[in-house]
Amino acid sequence: ALIGKTVDAPGNKVDLKSGDTKNLSYSLDGDATNVTIDIFDSTGVKVSTADLAAQSTGLHEFVWNGRDASGALLPGGNYSFNITASDSSGNFVPTKTFSAGQVSEVIFEEGQAFAIVNGQKLAVNEISKVSL
């Protein structure tokens, strides 16, 4: 039932096609008064940043428009993102990031199911979201 579906799993990689938008998923382990997302190209150079303001504990999404900090359309390729969050006292709030990808196949090894997502083997119990 997973084959062909888009899933979210732990990770921070993004495969951008030029002109597309991407939903970047993350979770906060506590309420945060300041949340920032930084996006990097494949060489590790920061290409974009956004202040996401205050957010509550739980799962969130940021829709990235595929543009750099000056608004220019970025070329297709591999990107990554990081989330930084702090509470009202300035203390760090732990975060987790999730990568999205399409399941190409499901395999079973030693009684455990794995989904092949973006060419990588991922334990099915690590999937946090399934969508069409």
C-alpha cells in the first residue's frame, strides 16, 4: 500500500526541481518563540533563510518556494535544511527534520519491512507521514 506514495521520514534532504515548491517538515519538542529555517545548497552554502516566528510543540511544515534570499529562482538539485528554535528565555528547543520522498518498493528482511525512498532503505516504522 506504500508503493507510489509520498512519505516523510527523519532527514533534511530536499530534491528540488527548478520552479517547484517544496514542503519542508519538522517538529518542535517544546513551544518556541523564535523559529528559523536555513536552506543550503549541495556544497553547504546557505542560500535562503526565513523567520517562522513563534510556534507550538509538534509537527509543522514550511512551504519553500525554491528561491534564494534575494528572490531569484534556484536551479534544480539537492538541498538541505536546518531548523533553529528557542523559547521565551532564549533556551534552545530541540527539533527534528523530515525528508519527503516517493516509495519505489517495499522489501522484507529478517521479519522487518523496509521502504525504498529516494534510493535509500528506510525502516517502515521510521515513516512519520504518508500522503498521495
